[in-house]
Amino acid sequence: MSTFAQTLTVCRGHATSLARDYAELTKSSVTTLIMMTAWCGYFFGAQKAGVAALSWGMFHAVLGIGLVSSGTATLNEVLERDVDAKMRRTARRPLPAGRMSLLHATSVGMVLTLGGSIYLAQFCNTLTSVLTFATAVVYLAAYTPLKRVSPLCTFIGAFPGAMPGVLGWTAVRGRIEPGTLVLFAILFLWQFPHFFSIAWLYRDDYAQGGIRMLPVVEPDGRSTARRILVYSLALIPVALLPAFVGMSGRIYLFGSLGLSSVLLYVAARLASFDMPLSSAASKRRARHLLQATVFYLPLLFVLMVTRNDRGRAGSNLQRWPTRQGFWPKPFSIWGGRWESNVQPSRNYNERMDTTGTISPI
């Protein structure tokens, strides 16, 4: 092999390793889920505004939110580098493993967080920029240090964790509306069975790192199991709300009911355990719950954006619960038609006219 070929192989290996480290530093899998959730919020905000969901506006919103998410994840790893070094699950991350300097990681985190916020202000609107930056601040200044102090950290962390859908919506509409609260509530409740199952699985690791999650401070697991069951049960009616407020259709209504019921069943199997929390059978059930929550959210969003009605968005499905006798007329949290000819932002150059056709403004 020639010297050039050897050099090329070494450079390629170094680039691959560096890319892997950056993906780990920015928690690329979590950031991908956040961006997908933000796109769902954007989709429904666009439907409400009467603009195209697939547009440059969507690209700017999802990219900006993804940049801030990546930066926040990076700064989180900077703040928790000592804790990560003590836990087997995180000891091979770039900072505790020594593959990246503290200054470099901090610089990357700051550039991504501040740059993403400025990007959102420039290409979306000020409200989305401020909310996204505030979400990052709460995550880093409240949730991250609280993890070493109190099990309340899960509850506090659920607030910034539930924001991506809200941010996607405000990127289109430029204001907070009832639909944002529906998306927020779904994400808020979903996080508890998800993160409690992780804490259940890695309880020993968290204890080693001084992370005071509920399964660590209450090692019998009973309190954790009850909370998992309660939040999974509460998620069923909340997850149905998009169908009942005209955001989605009957496919979503029955699909979300099925998904939430399966999640509740898996949660109930864990909550009804009669074995030590550290036992293999207990951890197996916790892993099943974690897998269920991982599949639940993407599938729910796919169902949510799947429309089986014809004609104007929301017009048919919004009346459907009334026709079926769920509640008296009139019912609408939107205060009128789903569509609106209000221009959502100074940066959008298209909107939908009364015939449902995209036309220039």
C-alpha cells in the first residue's frame, strides 16, 4: 500500500471517529426525535395557518430547533462529565474518555445553542427563538443540577422535554394557541414512563454517579411503579385530544387508542411485579416498557399527521365527535374554522386561498 493510500485510510478512520464523537456529544438520536416532534408541531401550525407544511419555513424551523437541541445536549455533557465518568453506560462518551477537550466541547455547545437561537430569530420569529433558548436554559440550569439533588428532577425536566411540538407550532403561527397545549400535554406525560423505565434499568449506574432518580432513592420500586402506571393511564385520554379538537382524523383516534392501551398494558406488567427491583425479570419488564415508549411516540406522530378526511382540514373530523354524541354542539377550542388566511410570519411567501390552492402573497 502506498504512503498516500495509508494516509487516506488513516484520515478516513479519524474522520469517522470524529463524526461518531460529535454524534455522541450532541446526542444525535435524541436530537432527531426532537426535530421530528418539532416538525409535527409545525405541520399542525401550518394546517391552522393555511400554509404549506413542506416548505422552506419548515426547513428553517426544524434546523434551528435541531441546532439548539444539539448545543444543549453538548453543554449537558460538559456539565455532567464527572458524573458520566463514574457510570458504565456513559464512561465512553468523548469527554470522560478524553477524546475531546473541555474547551472544544464547550465552544461547540455554545456556538450551536446561540447560533441556533439567532437562526430562529432571523428565519422564523422572535417568539420561537426566545422559547427555544429559554427551554435550553431551563434544561441546563434547573434540570441538570437537580438530577444530583432530588427525584423531582424528572418532573422539572419534563417541561423543557415537552417543548419541541410547541416550538414547531410557534415557528408558523408566531403565538401560543390551544393546539400547542395538546402537543405539550402528550409529550409531558409520555416522558414519565420513558425515563422511569431507563432509571429502573440503570439504577445501579445512576447510584454510582450520584444521580438521584426515583428508583435510586426508593429502591423497592413501588413508588416508581405507581407513577409509571398513573402517567401511562393519564396518557390515554390526553393522546385522544388531537382527534377531538379537529387536529387529526379517525385513523388517529383508533390508532392512538390502540397504541396507548398497549403502552398501558406493558406499564401494568411492570407495575404489578412481585420481585426485587434489581432482579433480571424486573429489568426485562422495564426494558420492554422502554422499547414500548420508544416506538410509541414516532408511531403516534405518524398517525397524527395521517388524514383520512376529504375536503378542508379539520372541517369533517371536528364535527365527528358531535355527530357521534360525545358532546353537544358547538365544540371547538379553535374558536372558528381550522383554516385561517392570517399570514403567520414575515418570512413566508405563500398561503392558501379560499379554494385550498397555495398562492403567492
